[in-house]
Amino acid sequence: MNGVLIIDKPSGKTSYDIVEDVKKALGARKVGHTGTLDPLATGVLPVCVNEATKLAQFFLTDSKEYRATMLLGVETDTLDIEGKII
């Protein structure tokens, strides 16, 4: 199979985890993502498979949009949502 998969990456998985999941599910040798999402982030992760990995460079230079939800007035010991409120 050759192509680009649009994956809705869940929180808690790394972009690398998604690539490995796709490799295993499709039995593909060449799989690559087109930009890293942090493990806590959710969102669209284009994943190129086999011959389509040649297209990854075009995704990397295209514009992106980010949306965030913030909670103000709280501090954690890790400075992220996974930490204990202090």
C-alpha cells in the first residue's frame, strides 16, 4: 500500500508510537509522520506510507493551525497538565 493516512492522534501516544502502529497494522516497511505532536497533544497527524514518504517534505513546509485549551491560575509541579497542583 502507498498513500497518506490522516490519523487522529490521541493523547498519551507519541508520533513515533503512531508510526509503529501503522507499520504493524499494514505490514509496511517505510512509514513516516509529517510533523511531531507532543505526547499530551491530540490532533491530525498525516502519516505517509511507502512511496508516499516522498511527499512528506511538502507537508512539512505547509502552514499549520494549532488550537489550545488553557487553564489559568493553576500551577503544577511539572508545569503541565500531568503534574500535581501546588
